Amino acid sequence: MSYNVWSREDVKVYGRMKVIGGLVQDHSPDVIFFQEITPYIHSIFESFPWWKDYHCSPVPPEEEKPHFCLMLSRLPLENYACPNFSKTTTGKGYLEADINPEPTATKKPIRIATTQLARPVPPATMHFRERYAQAEHAVSALSGAAANVVFGGDMSWDDDADLPFPLPAGWFDASASNGRKQDWTYDGFWNEKAWEFNGYIASAPWMQTRSDRFVCKLRDYTLKSFQLVGAESIGTRYCVKKHTSYDPGAVDLMPSCHRGLVLTIVPK
């Protein structure tokens, strides 16, 4: 599972995290990639019963970053590392570790990795080149690290604006490979002012992008399924001011401005 939980603590954060925690409990993933975890959101997740079932990557000191990524695994995280990107203006990097599914005699190790790449900040800067360089750096480094790699997270990617995601030979985009290339994972409507231009508001579908994704290199495993989760309302509805170009009426608050991704792979 990969989930950008949306770091906005001012937007019903405990209620939203309870719903995301419920999705974790329902799907019971072996590995979880979280993005935009704040120290407070981390403490909320620690209070849930399922937390104790996982090994967690190290939590950075609170003063270093307002939010960060975490990897959780039911199996021990071996050879854990947090390399920085060679090209970054925001100090970003990625998390990586090895897991050894049991029985080890028949199941090969998997290198897992997660990140949140440089986000666009319109209209100041879109970070296109920096984001592409970061993706290329991570995929290139992971390519030589293991025969089986699952790299997931918030890539901050927009297929209508960014170059094609850099995938060397042997790699594939799990969501695209499963016939779901057009399914959105991020709704920019919830990013203040991103949807407003000269007093006009964009229609919701225009603001929805496939920001989050799993990209994989699998020699000994194959893709079984891919699904999106977390599109249901948490029970809060917002009435939206009417604009001349588009009137959404009311919108329901979801657990996050991102949807979660659940990927299942099985041995060949």
C-alpha cells in the first residue's frame, strides 16, 4: 500500500487518519509506504492496534522536516538507507530497504523504496526538471540494487505536463500495466488556490492527476492486482462558492486529497 495522507492537520486530521487506519486494517498490507507524515500524524498511527504489527523505518528528528515519508513492513527492514537526491533544492531523498518474504528457500528478496518527489508549486515553479532528475536518479540506483524492486509513492507526476516517467528496460508502471492509466490519485481541488485562475475555477476532472504510482522491476514475481482506495467521504461536506465558469455545488471531504494505492504481487 502507498498513501499520501495529506499533512494538513487543520482539516479534521484525527478523523481522516482513523479512516486511513481502517483501510490499513481492512487490506492488511505486508508493506506500507506513507508520505506527508507529520509528528502528530505519526503519534495518531502509533495509537492504532495494527501499528504494532509492523517494523517502521526511522523517524527523522522533529526539527528537521515538517513532514516526511515512512516505510512499514511486517518483515524486518534490512539494509535500510535514506539516500539524498543529487539534484534537489528541497533536501529530498528516498527510503529503501530489503525484505525477505518467507519461506526464503522459495521466495526471493525484494527491494522496496518510497519517496515524495519535488512538488509543483504553481505559479512560482513547477519543478519539472528537478522532479524528472530525482525519478531518474532513484530508478537508476534501484535498478542496480536488486533483481526485484517495488518503488512506490507520491511522484508528484502529471501525465499531461511532465515528461514520461523514466523507466529503464525491465521496469513497468503497475497502474498503467493493469489498464488503469487514467485513474486519478490526487485531486488538486483541495490545494488552496491551485484550482483558481483569475477568479475562475477549473472543473474537478481537470485538477485530478495520477500523481501517485508504483513502478516495478520484477524478475521473480508478477503483478496480481492493483486497486485504488480511499475515495469515500468521511462524512463532512463543504459548500463551494459559485464561480461563473464552474459550480461544483458541494464537495465531500475524503481521508486525503490523495487516494491510496494497493499493489499485490505474487511469485512466478
